[in-house]
Amino acid sequence: MREQLLTDFDKIISDSKFSNNDIEHKRKSLNKFIENGFPTKKNEDWKFLDIGRIIDKNIGQLDFYNNYSSQNKIDTSIFVKGLEHNKIVFVNGRIEKIDLKHEENNKIEIKEESKSINKFNNINSLINLNNALTNKHYTITTKSGYSLKKPLIIYHSTTNSIYKKNINLRLDFKLEKNSSLKLIDYFYDDSNDNFLNIFYSFDLAKDSILKNYKIDHKDNKNLKYSYNHIDQSENSLSETFILSSGSSYLKHEINCNLNEKYSSAFVNGILKLDDLKNHEIKTNINHLNENTKSYQLVKSVLGKASKAAYQGKISVNSIAQKTDGYQLSKCILLDKTSEFNAKPELEIYADDVKCSHGSASGSLNEDSIFYLMSRGLNYEQSKELLINGFLLDVIEKITDSETKNLIKNTLGLKE
């Protein structure tokens, strides 16, 4: 892998216009990744779903070089129907379309960046890989006092023209004072056996609101890692919802810093996995100032030989008095071969706080199934009704009604 990485890195550098300083930063990130490799279960954060082993087993040798000089055709049939929205379309990691027709001029700005920014180095080896191999990234700024009129959907699509590729993508979001952004990440893969490594950073100024909904539903055999870093200022609010079911492997990681008072973070997620899939949600919510609030609810439904994990940590700084933190995970195991792992954590250094966590897992209640069958439903219909009710509890946490309906339609849920 080392020789392949070095060769592909040189190709990326020759294709781009990096300064010598940027190249040096990128080379340091590359060397750090080569030193540590893909994370394995020896790393505590990866002990449940070992991505290094899964890449070796499912993909083998990856090609790290991507030629972004050729334009990709956009399949418009993947666009979400019945919801007016702005669009940014990535195809095979290359940005192909930006459409902000619903917004006022100069109120939302998208800037292409090539300069290497070293702020997020050494979070883990996959972020080092991302820093080393992204040929450019983008900064998306919502201007002060502006709320987007329509949601922004970022389409992450892949085609069957790529195979055993590593795609690295980075987007930085800035929400200026008293601004609001509704963002939907929509994954649609026609490719298989690739590794997608996506890094987002969010900087929320005072009184700003971020609503980020992530949808990975289409069945595919790709492996994905999604990392969100969120910094929040006074009285800002972030809402993150995850629907994770399509890819063979997908780990969502969220690190949220509630830096100033009265900031709030809400994370809700659904892992709904068919046979043999492996998905995980890992969160770190850091309460760093007084009167901050966080709420986390994750529910999983796991089919035959599927595996899911939820690692959730609430950290409370010594000055973060009057913190309110809540965390709960629940799982339904549909087969004796399915597996769920939970690692809830509280790390509290303040004394005037209200924090709680919990986790539960088990099979469907056979008495409830029998009751529904006695009312005229068959066995499969009874199971589906119980699963729908279990998941709707999470979906009802979504504060945007249009997105809530989109998630329900995507899952085919009925109340």
C-alpha cells in the first residue's frame, strides 16, 4: 500500500496548483497515514467495526488517485422529487453542478479552496488520508442574518465507472451570526467496492441554526466514513439526523463542541440494516461552557448477520455548570446472528449538571406480534407494524416537516 500511496500522491500533486507549503503539509499528513494505516480494532474507537480488516476483506488494494479533469454525466433521475431545493452535485467525487436558484444573490457563498489547512490534522488516520489526498475543498458560507429559503441538498453519487477507488472529499461550512442552513446529504451509489472518506466542518456563529440530515438508503457494496466537526458559539443550535442503511459499511462520527453558553446540539439516528451490513454512529458532545444542552437518540433494526454499534460520549468541562445532556440507544435484533454493541460514556467535571445515558437491545415482542395477528394481520405485517412504530419515535424528533416526510417516504413508513 505504501508504494501505491506515494505514486498516487505524486500524481495528485502534479495535477494541482499547491504551494510548496501546502505540499509539505499534505506530505506530513500522508506520512502520518502511512505510519498508522487504516484504523483497526487495536484502536479503542474502532474496536467494534474494524475498517482496516473490512477493507482488506471486501476490497483489497485501493487506487488512491482520481482524475478529476473529465466531466461526469449527471443522472437527474436521482434528484429528490416533490421537494423544492438547491443543489450541489458530486459525481465520483468531482463537483458537477451548483444550483442555488432559490436564494438571494451573495447571501450564500461557495468558494473553491486549494490551500491546505492544517487545523484538523491528527484527529485520526482517515482524516490524515483526507488531508493528504484531497486536491481541493470548498467553503460554503451563509451570510449574517440570512436563512435559506429552501433546503440545500448535496448529492453524493457514484457510477459504475469507478471500482476499488478511494474518494476523499472535504467541505467547510460557515454560518455567520443569526443565519440558518438546512442541509441534506443524499447518497446514491451505482458503484461497488469503493471507499468514500468524507469530512465536514461546521462553524456556527452566535444565534445561528444548522439542520443537517444524512440519508444513505440505496443498497450498495461501498464502504464509507463520514466525519462531522461542529463548533458552536453562543445560543447556536445544531440538529443532526442520520438514516443509515444502504452501504455495506458506514461509520458516522460527530464531534461537537458547545463552546459558548446556551448552545445546543441534537443528534438522532436510525441504523436499519439488511443482511451482512456493518454500520456505526460515534458521537462526542463536548459541553465547554455553562447552560448548554445536548440530546441524542439512536435506534437500530438489524437483519441476519448484520452488525451495528453506537458509541456516544458526553463530556462536561469543569466550568460547564447547568449542563443538560441526554443519550439513549435502543436496538431490535431480528436474527440470532445479528449483533449490536453500545458504549455510552459520561465524563463530568462539573457538579451542577443533569446528565443521563442508557442502552437496551432485544428481539421483537412475540406477545405483541400474536396480539396483532389476532386482529387480522399476518406475521410479516405484524413485524413491520412494530418496527415502524419503533423507528417513528426517532423520525418525530425531526423539526422540519418536509424533511420528516421525505425520511418517512424513503423508509416506506406508515403511522
